[in-house]
Amino acid sequence: MIEDIGSIANGVSYLTPRMDFFSNAYIALRQKEGRILNDDEVAKLPIASQANPNKKEWGMREQSSSRFLKYLNGIDKPITILDIGCGNGWFSNAMASVSSKNRVVGLDINVSELEQATRVFKKDNLDFVYANLFELNDEFDSQFDLIVLNASIQYFKDLIGLMKLISRFLKPQGEIHILDSPFYPASDIEAAKNRSLQYYKNMGFPEMGDHYYHHSIESIKDFEILYRPKRKLASLLHRRKDSPFLWVRYQTS
């Protein structure tokens, strides 16, 4: 199925033709992992129920999202935010809740999650769009103060190329933030790739290995680190383990 460009279907705006080459396998895998939640569960995220098989992970994401929302609270002007890889929209909604004067656009290529997002989260300053970033023309150029990639950077093969592309979307002195995503020392990438391939094979979705990418720490050398994971010993002193991932920021001139 291909939606017309510029159309709105089930609350989702389509900026590029709909193509399901990736999303069908992705959604099926997430279903098997217990990551596809009903509307009531999504509405409460990042708070997860005791029955959620990924509750521990959501506890970590609760802390990382809280840090970022505190950062947004410290910005003393209305801003526009693009959430790339927004999924079911929980984080887009959280950012839109910081201030009604801010505008948030959640973007993804998974239609079922986008449609769920529009059902669950309804705010005047929040929109959800379907778009392949690499097929956009100038629709987003110079439109956003902040771009956020929360647990989504690993689905983009060329990190440097992606940063160059989405920097176009920023206003002067705009910012790109990457949260809850793994980066590896260059020497560890091959082993990490092999682990991922074996995981997808064991789960019955070996084709997903072609859509999951491992980025090096060196590739974000121009980013500022805003959060660095605590050492393992220190984390034992906390009631709940914090995010094991960096939070990094890139600022344009």
C-alpha cells in the first residue's frame, strides 16, 4: 500500500510514499520481544507494569528521559522539536508536555506505531508524520531548534551522512541529541555485529540483521557528552540501574 504524499490517514500525515519493506519484520520482532503494547500501556510509558517483560529496561529509560525533559525545561523560549524514530510516540508526547508553547513532530516509518501514537496522544502542539528522511525535499529545512534520536540511531547505516542531512533541518544554533543508543570502540564493532546477527537468527528474524547498524564512539567525536554512564560499582549504590548509554549533543553554528 502506498499513501498519497500530503495525505492524512488515521491521524498520520504522509510526507513520502509508504513502503513497508522494513516495518513488517520490525513490528513482528518487537511483538515477539514483548515490546508491542496496548494503548493503555503506551499511555503510561515510560512507567511499565510489573507484567511487562522489559520493565527493567523501561526503568532505565525513565531516568534517561527524565534527564532530557529537565534539560528542555531549562530552555526559556518556545522551540520546535523533531523526534526521529518516534515509534509509538511516548517520548514525543513527553516532550510536548513540557510546554504547550513548544511544537513537537514525531517521525517514523512504522505505520502501526504511528497510528497508535495518534490514538493515544492528542495535543495541539504534537503531530505525527510518516516520512523516509532520505526522500524528503526541502519540507523540513531550517524548521527545528532540536532534533532528537532516542533509541533509533542504530537503524541508520551512515551516521555521518545522516547528521549532514538532518543538520539541514535545524535553525541557526540548533541542536541534535542522541539518547539511549549504543556506541562501540572500533575494536569491538565486529563482535557486536556478530552478537546481533546471532540474536536475530535465534529470534527467527535473520533479515533484521541487514537493518541494524553498529556505530563507533569515534563517529561522534564532534558531539558533546552530556551524560556518561556510571561505573558498575557506583551503579550498585542506586536503587535502580541507570541508562548504560551516552547522551550526546551536537550544536550547529
